[in-house]
Amino acid sequence: DQSKPIEAGAGSEAAKKVKIGIYFATWWALNVVFNIYNKKVLNAYPYPWLTSTLSLACGSLMMLVSWVTRIAEAPKTDFEFWKTLFPVALAHTIGHVAATVSMSKVAVSFTHIIKSGEPAFSVLVSRFLLGETFPVPVYLSLLPIIGGCALAAVTELNFNMIGFMGAMISNLAFVFRNIFSKKGMSKSVSGMNYYACLSMLSLVILTPFAIAVEGPQMWAAGWQKALSDIGPHFVWWVVAQSVFYHLYNQVSYMSLDEISPLTFSIGNTMKRISVIVSSIIIFHTPVQPVNALGAAIAIFGTFLYSQSKQ
Ligand code: 3PG
């Protein structure tokens, strides 16, 4: 992984840093809001397959409207583009629904602690499936990542196997998504439009599965209950989780146009710290010191990992 070549002088270099800083801050802030509303919705309405579908549907609709009204220019795509996008969308769908199922079963902080182990999955998949080799320090950095995640998992007060496995599956799926999208992200389609197309194709893939796993009958009955438990503003929670899901992903893909995959993965880990801390405060999640220690070790490991890859 290498940063993109620096093409301009010191002034525009500083401007670029400010721009990336703004992308990162926006990405993290949007992600924190998404995670909070997503969990509020799941607590009242535990249908993660539907809420995952709604997030994708909302993003797809927002982008279609932007294209039709010419707020954003629609990309020029051909069959080849959609064919290359398919495996990316499949991995995105699996990673998204698995993370949402996880968050419906465990604390948001726990899902994100496990998800901070994503670099370990990336190295293991690249090593064993793609035959890529890494310098020894990269492998060593996996020890605190895996050890920290394991410590956090065994000391988690509200451990749940589906919650744990969902986060693990999400890690694996997102590693494949990143590998496939490296091949598929073309220069002619911007990060924003690439993510828009990804949402649309993922929506097509996910909808039949969401209907098969949960289905309209369950959704309708649960909806009535959530409305009577929470009140009419429950609808706004659903809107918020859907809109913010799209926005944070859109900004993260826009920043991918500007930064290397490595800088992106460091930004993603820092994003998880803000989500873990804010969700623990907002949801009063009980945390034991040893549990927090596990999370800290895992996150420290991801920093060692990024250092050793540089
Ligand atoms: C999702 O619902 O897709 C997950 O919350 C995504 O997690 P991430 O974008 O933080 O990896």
C-alpha cells in the first residue's frame, strides 16, 4: 500500500490535508449518528434484514433523485461495469446484513470491537487465499489484534454467539469487498457514484433474502408494536438510520478517491473508537475493565499493523 503520488506543491498539499481531514471528520460523525439510530431502531424493532434493506433502498433512492434532478451527474456504465460490480455488491450485502444482525443481538460497542479486527482477516485472506506474503512485523501485529478481540469477547457481559459470528462474517465479507472493489473501481466512475451503484445492486441482491428470512407479516406486526411502544417518531428513527447509513458510506467512498487503502483502513479504525466510546455512553453499556482492556489491545494492534504496513 502506498499513498498516491504527490503532484502539487506545499500549498495544495496543505489544502489536500484539510480536505481529507474534513472527509474523515464527516465520515466519523455520520457513522456515529447511524450507529445510534440503527441500535435505537433495532432495540424497538428487531428485524435487521428489513432495516439493512431499507438503508440500501434509501441510499439508492437518494442517488436516483440526485441523478434525475442533475444534482449529481449520473455515471456512464456498461454491462462489464455491473458484472465486475456484482461480487463487490454480494460481499457488501453479506457484510452489511451480518453487521446489522450482530448489532441486533449485542451492544454496538461489542460489534465494533470485533470489527476492529478486520485487518487480521485481511492479512489472513491475502496470505492463505491469494498467496501474498507480508513482512514479519505485519504478522506480529495480528497477535494483539486477535488476542485483544478474543479477550474482549470472552469478558463481554452480554455475549451472544449470533452477535459474535455476525461481526466475524462481516469482517470476512468486507475483506472480500475491498479486494474485489480494488479491481472494480474505475477512473470513469467517481467514488460517490460507485457507491450509489453498489447500493442499488446490493438492494436487488438483499431484497428476496430479507423477504424469505423475515417477511412482510413479521414486519407489519413488529411495526405496530414499535409504533405503540415508541410513538410516531419511531418512523424518524428509521429514516435517520437509513439516511445516515447512506451518507457515511458515500463520504467514505468519496474519501477513497483521495487516499490510499491503507490510510482508509486507519481512518476506519479511528472511526470505530468514536463509535465504541459514544455508544457506551449513550446506551449505558456495562463494561468491565478487562473487557475495555481487550478492546484497547485490539485497537492498538491495528495501529501497529498500519505502522508495519507503511
Ligand atoms: C453495516 O451495517 O454495514 C455496518 O455497520 C458497517 O460497518 P462499517 O461500515 O463500520 O464497517
